[in-house]
Amino acid sequence: MSTAPDTAQSAAAATNPQSEGEGQRKLPLLALLALATAVFITSLTETLPAGLLPAMSRDLGVSESATGQTVTVYAIGTALTAIPLTAATAGWRRRKLLLTAMAGFALANTVTAVSSVYELTMAARFVAGVAAGLAWALLAGYARRMAPAHLQGKAIAIAMAGIPVALSLGVPAGTFLGDWLGWRVAFLAMTGLTLLLLGWIVAAVPDFPGQGRGERPKMLRTLRIPGVTPVLFVTLVFVLAHTILYAYIATYLDDLGLGDSTGLVLLVFGAASLASIWITGAQINRRLRALGIASAVLVALAAALLAVLSDSTALVYVAAVLWGLGWGGVPTVLQTAAGDAGGESADAAQAMLVTLWNVAMAGGGVIGGILLDAVGSESFPWTVLLLLLPVITVVLYARRAGFPARRPVAAAESAEPAV
């Protein structure tokens, strides 16, 4: 999850008709929805195994904890490649880079769908993670560059809406489709959607130049900028906490006797996530800090409910609602916070955020698998709760830089209604 640089605004204006005249008051919705679909594909490709673990493990002849590592290896692929690929492709034109990344998803999901060999499946998932490294190093910045300054927060929120849509519709639909026609069909459906998106990008998404050599990201220097380190810490620990439970949600619910309701629980979680991202998009310019605090507290409350009251089916669904309300806006909050804190080094800050996000995804898959084998799935909510305590502390502490009460650019932005 990263942004392209915002330093090429004059070049963007030459290529983007939305950047001048009447376009100053509008967002390029068709193009932003294409980016949201790309986000949807990257998010769903990453998390789809969470709803299909039992069936995938049977077909691949491995344990569920081993199959859970398909999420881990995807995240490793992204974590290992996001920064070097961002640097290596910094000079590429943005649309060419986006098309290359999405073509990688089509290839990886096709191989995953047809493979019966665990090692080949893991290799395909790694390739998908590499494609995600390219995509996430591009998408938020792409959205920013297509919008006038006073609408950039809303543009990012629209693009990031692909995440809760993937959770609210994609994973449950993939789970239902997997139960009905087999998990392989779910991955083939992802390939078909990606092929349609490639044509959409060519037709509707404006192109932008890459960076010149003198503008390449300086990673270590960026860490010394006030506010960047707190945002990166919160990203690492928050995503780790979320992934420990989410990567094994099908197994966790099965152990509660709710295995047949996995799709419905995910649907409730995702619907709440959609509400969360709508709220976040409307309030991000004025209440970044409050949104960061609320997100962590809501997920902590959900974990507490699951830890002590998971024997009540009704309260499991309440926890799913709280979890979704807390988690849905997190990508937008963290990307906005990293971009604001990084300032002129926003692209470097975002590239590091992408890397740590996926380190956390990989760590969550590994730690979750260890906990599942050693203690059992009942340990997941307690672990989530324990990890969120330092997250809340750091967000509260970083009130001047990182998670300020008001975004630095908010004073210059208009109070137009959300699009």
C-alpha cells in the first residue's frame, strides 16, 4: 500500500482533464472505480483462502495450518519486493505499471486454480504477492494524482473501498462459490474479473509519468521525519493483530460450531466495513486522529467479546459488526497518515507502509498457525486484544505528528460533501 509521488502535479495536469477548470470540483469516478476494482482484486486474492481453508487443505493434501500459509507466502512476496520494485520501476509510466501488476494477478490466480501440488500453489501465491507489491506501491498515489488537492482524501477513500467490498461481498461470495462449485472456480472467477479490468484500465484510467532519477525515494531519511515512525509502528502491529484472527476465521468459527455460517459472518463483517469506509471517507480530512483511535478501540472491543462471550452466537455477530466498523477504514486512515507525515517523501513512507503491512500479514499467518497448533483457535482473540493495547497507546501519543487532530492540508481543503 503506497502512493506514487505527488511532486509531478504539473505533469499530471497536462495529462489529466480532471485537474483543471470544472474538473477542480469533481472526481474522475470511472477511473477511481477502476482503481477500486484493482484494490478489490488484490485484497480478495490475498484473503480468499481464509474462507476456503478446509476445502483447499483437503485437495492439496496438507493441514489447514499449512494451507493458511498461502496467505503468509503472498504477504512475504509483497514484503520482499515492494520497496525494491518501487525503486526499480519508479521511472515507468503509471498505467503501464498498473497493467503489468494486474496481469501478474491473472497469471497467479490461474495457476492457483489448476494446481494440485502444494509447492506449485505456494509459488503461484508468491507471484501474486509480488504483483501486489507493484500494485500497492501505486494505487493510493494514483488516486491522489487524479484528484484536485481538496478532494484527494475522498479519492483515496473511493479507491480503498475495494478492500471492504472484497471483505463484504468478495470473500463471502468466494466462500459460497467454493462450497457450491469448488474452491478452484473461485480463483478462476478472479482471473476473469482481472481480464475485464485490464480493458477498463486502458479505456478509462489516465496515464501519468514516473519519477525522474533525482526524485527516487530515500527510505532511511524518511524514517527520521516526525510522525512517520509512529504510523509505521501502528501499521505493523494493527495488521498483525487483525491477520492472526482473519487468516484462520473459517477454522475459528468451525471450532465454535459455526463453520456453516462462515460466509454469513464474513458478510456481516464486510457490510460493517463498508459502513466504516464511508464514514472514514466523509471524515478523514477533519478527524484523522479520532478515526485512528476509534478503529483500534472498536477492534479491541470485538476481540474482547470473542474472548469472553464467544459461546453466544448472537454476540459473535455483534463482534463481527464491531470488527468491521473498526477495520474497514484502517487502510485509508493509515495511508493518509503516512502520506501526510511523509510530506515530500510521501512515496517513500508509503512504500515502507506497504512492506510493513505485508510483513504483518506474513507474521499473522505464521503466528496464527503456531497458536492454532500449540494452543488452539480460542487463543486468537486474546492475542488480538494484547497486540492492540500498544496500538492505542501510540495513536494517543502521536498527537502532534503521525495522528494529528487535523490533517495538515485540511485547512486548505473545501468542505464539499462526499462524492
